[in-house]
Amino acid sequence: QTVDIHGTAEVTFHDNTTVTGQTIDVAGAFVTIGAGTSLLTDGRGYAATAGPGAGNSSITAAGGGGGHGGSGGNGGSGSAGGTFYDSALLPDDFGSGGGNGRRTEGGAGGGRILITSTGTVSLDGTLSAGGLSAASDPNGGTGGGGAGGTIRITTNTFSGSGLLKTNGGNGGADYTNAGNEEGRGGGGAGGRIVVRAKDHSLFTSKTDVQAELGATGAGVGPAGGAGGRGTVAFITLDPSADMTVDDTTADDLELEIYRSWRWEPSGEPYNYQKVTIHPDTIVVAGSDANLTTSELIMTDATWDMTIDSTNGGAASGNVNLTVEHATITNSTIDVGNSHDWNVNATHSYTQTGGTLNAQTVDIHGTAEVTFHDNTTVTGQTID
């Protein structure tokens, strides 16, 4: 159930070792996870219908997917998916289970993997805390997929080229026309991944990190919805941070965001030296987004304050940004037609290509403000 390895030792897993459990908690002076080695908590989190973001069940149709880093997908002709929960900066919970359908149970959520080191964590293997897919049935009425769990790493240096993943499970499929097509289960949401290190530049697989959504069940009959992506962050810590403490954000200096992100009230204040939103990342609303940073870089990404998960779910909120330098390139920003994009910039604000929409676009301060290369800005008031 729990693999708990603690102390000041050098901890090494190699030569195709496989470690499984509900919680894998490792702490050491150095932690090495070699190529071919897997630490797995897939499907070991909350069971079907359990957890803070459990998918809803149906006695006549399909179950909803479990939530965690995003919302679970709705079941076909059936129940709603579960909601998101837990912290994006300090995640610690399991993924929730999918809801049961009329004919099959939901998938279980992913467990958690926690690694802490005062030296180096070297990852060339795989860490996975995925949700499970629900079983299929020829009549539909299948369960929802389980949500991905948690991976949290706190270390002085993070290196390697391994794989981190907390993917959601798929909803149950209906592959045949058996006469009672009662709906396919909703997909489970992706989980939570965060790496907190003084130096993570030596980890070369950041763009391969997965907190992907589970799909609705395949086949025929009424389709459900996909789950939402989970959240992924690489955080640079202050050089003076105490690496024996892994439950505070007080030493956070820089934030790199991949795949999906939500500005959740529990994470405030969001105050960084640098924030980077990487390509193909979708930023959604938790409430108002209040961000202070010396530098903001956003490239080929989406910031949508009208939804609270990448699979939808109505949301709203203002963006209040205090920044020295902002560079936004080929990105889509939508705050909606009733909320505002408020920026206080002191050195430079440059938007190249893409679109920006809000009720009020308010960019003030002492910065040089530049829009160029086919940028489109829309709003009721542009100030």
C-alpha cells in the first residue's frame, strides 16, 4: 500500500526495477531512478465513486469521469463528471474514481508519488500515477474513467530524461450495437505534477510530461465527454531554500507552466521573478488571476478565463497583472466580454500575433507598449 523510504541514504532504483503502491514516498540525500525502472501508482488512488472529485453515477446510463487536476467528462446520456481539487503548487492527494454506469463500474484514480532529496534526483525511468479506464459493455451504460493522481518532487537538483505522467483513464467503451446503447462513460481528468528544485535545467524531458485527459469511451451509442488536462509546473526555488522542508511556497522564485494551469485562490499570492507559459499550454480560470512577476513570457499558448477546465465548465474572472517585462507571442487570451485584462507594466509590454479579448483592456504604467505582426485586440474599452 505504502512504499516509504526515508533517511539520509543514497537511494537507487535501476536495472528494470518496478515499484508499485498507493503511495510511494522516497526521501534521501540522492535519489536515482535508472532507465527501464518504473515507480507506479496507476489505479491505486480513490476507488470508483470515491474521492473529492468522484464522477457521478447513473442507474440508467453512463457514469461521469473522475476529477483532480481538471474536471472529469460527463457520461453519455448520463451523469456529470467530477470537479477539480487539490493544490497545483503543493499537490498531495489521489485522483478520484469515475462514476459507475448502469452496467460497468468506474475506473479507479491514480495514487501519489512523493520524492524529496537534499541533493540530486536523477530520473531516467518512469513515474506514473494514472487513472484507470472503465470496463466496456456491448450495451453501453459504462463507467467513467479515473483521474490521474499526484507526482511531487522537491530537490536541490533535478536531472535526467525520464517520463512523468498522471494521465486520466478513458470512459468505458461500447463496441457493438447490442440493442441498448445506454451511453459511453466520461473520461477522467489528468492529475497534478510539480517539480520544485533549485535547478531543474538538467532535466531534458519537460515537454514530454503528461497530465493528459481521458477520452470518452470508444465505439457506438451516445458519447460522453473527455476529461480536462491536469496541471504541470516546474518551480525554481531560492538558493537558500531548506530542502528538508517541502510544504511551503515561500521560496518559489520562477514558475514554468506546461500542458494546463489554473490560477487557484489557494495558491495566492502569485509572486515570482519569472513566469513562463510554454507552447500548447492552456491556462484557465479558478477565480480572478492576480499575478506579480518581473517577467512574463507566453508563447503559442491559450489563456481562457471563461472556463475552469480545459474540457469546459463556465468560469469568469479578471486578470490583474503587475509586471516589468511581458512578452506574449502567437497566443490567444480571452477574459470574456464582462471581465477585464488589467496590466501595470513598468518596462515593456510586447504582444506579437494572436488575439486578446476582454470587456476592458487596461494597460498602464511606464512601459513601452507594442502590438505588432497581426495582433488583434477587442473589447468594450481599450485603454
